Amino acid sequence: ARGSRRGKMTEAPSTTPKVESSEENSSEEETFKILVTHPEVPQEALDLMSRGCKLIMCESLPPNRTEILQKAKGVHGMFWGSHIPLDKEVLDVAGPQLKSISTMSAGIDYVDVEELKKRKIPLGHTPIVLSDAVADLAMGLMLSAARRFHEGRTKIDSSTWENYHIEWMWGQDVRDSTVGFFGFGSIGQAIAKRLKGFDIERVLYTTRRPIDKKLEKQFNAQKVEFHELLGQSDFLFIAAPLTPETEGIFNSTAFPKMKKTAVLINIARGPIVNQDDLYTALKTNQIFSAGIDVMNPEPLPANDKLLTLPNIVITPHIGSATKRTRTDMATIAAHNVLRGLVGEPMLSPAY
Ligand SMILES: O=CC(=O)O
């Protein structure tokens, strides 16, 4: 079911989760306990999990590591609804009966995956289902950075609407452009699909995973080296996971290789970009503009220097923030946890 985008996400595991127990009628101990690390998990997901299991709900907002650690002891499953590090300490506190975890996110950079693998604990996450929502936002960031929405608003606010200048507020055309993707997975492809209506010239990409030749053809996409992606893209989307290899790769070495007219869009993870270097690149017009939904740190302090720049559009990490998408993510995560508890393959396993 990996890759399923709609419909299939409501498949329940074939058996009702039950703890194997030698004693009859020891109902308390026989019920699987699932830690839910966030108090606002959509009800649909809670209803699914509470059918056969006991939910241990965390109540703090923002989610609080101390509370999570206090409540983790003895649970069999974890619905990890917060981006708090899921590491060895959490697993040690929980204990050896822990057998199933799912995040409610596509990115799992805050999870110690090696530690989970070592303990043979299956991990689920929720990619694919959010790709359309994230791609919608990416298109918004692209257009608003290319056509200077943020700066335009400040011109109105400050009564400096000077459209008597012929060259006033000129932006970048999307038509006939070369669009580059740093990472061309489900989100990158959803963006490329949307771009089909914009008469772009071609698509370039770099990726860890090989891309199906059919997909390359469908998007008229060509795999290139990173330096070519930088040098040739008019619009460059960052749509890759944060890993040791991608961390800080957009830096003071990369930006000067980009076109002065280039627009950079980041809907992946903030630390893939060296933010001080991005500031300099925008301030000194090494690149034209940027649109970012992710940054470092999050939340971004209100006095961050990035916010002083006219040529950046910033949204507060809302790529998947629609009712339907978040509800679907929660539902899939719940199924992941339930399936892991009964030893069935998760809907969207992380490994
Ligand atoms: O950033 C959001 C996610 O990884 O789902």
C-alpha cells in the first residue's frame, strides 16, 4: 500500500491488536498501550487506535519531552505526533515491549533510525499523502518570490507605490524557464506536475534514488550533477530529506554558482540551507529571491535578520497544514502503529 494517496489509507490490520498473555481475563495487561505524544491528534486517528488499545495521551502544548518520557514507560506502540527527538533515551525509558512506532510526518530527521533498526522496532511515517498540499504551497512560494509579493505589500504599506517607473517591481517569468529539483521524489514530482501548465522549458533534477525512465519522459526531466543544477536553474526547488549529505549544501560555495536571476524555494528542511549564507546571497543579489516554508531554527525569532530582506517570502512551516491532509496523515500513522503491533507490514514503512 506504500504510495497510496487516497482511499486505501483506511485499511485496518486484519486482526485486532491484543497483547499475547498466558493469563486469561487479565484484561488490563492484555490491552496494547499506545503513547500519543500530542493532545491534538485528529479524532479519526484516536478512534481507530482506541478500538482495541488503551491510549496514553500526552497533554502538554507545546509537546513536552519530560511528559513524553514520563508516560512512555511500558507502552507497546507510539504515535509520535510531535517533532521532538525520538532517540535512545525514549526507547530505553519505554522498555523492551515496545514494538511499533509511527511519526505523523514525511521527514524523519528527528528519529534515531539506526537505534530503532538495532532494536528491530518498525517505524512508519506519512509521505506521499502530503505531497499535493506541499506542492501547492511550493507553487505559491515560487510565484510570490518570483513576482515579489512580499516586497509589493511593503510598498503599499509605506506609500511607496511608484508604478510610474517602467521597471518598477519587475520580477521573473516562469514561462520558458529551466526548473531544477534538488530531490525529485513524490513532492518534487507533484510540483513538476503542477508546472506543466506553466509552459516551462525543461526540468533538471538531482536525486539519491534512481527515477523511472517513464517519469523522466513524462516530466521531460533530466538528471544532472549538483553544480549543473545550480548553474542552470531559473527556479530551484529543494525537495529532499535532511541527511548528513544534504545538511548545509546550499551555502556560500553554492550560491555564487547560481544565476543572479534565480529563485530558490525550500519546502523540505531548513538546515539543508546555510541560512547565514542565504541571507548574504539575497542581500548582495547573488540570487534574485527565495521562498521558504522551512528554516533554522523553527520557530524563527521575530527579530531574525532574514525577515529584514525584501526579496524573501517566508511561511511558518505549513506545507501539510490543511484539514484533509493532516487528518489523512494522522489516520495513516494510526494504521501504521496498529499494523506494527500485530506484526503486519505498515501502510507506509520508513524502512
Ligand atoms: O515537515 C513536515 C513533514 O515532514 O511531514
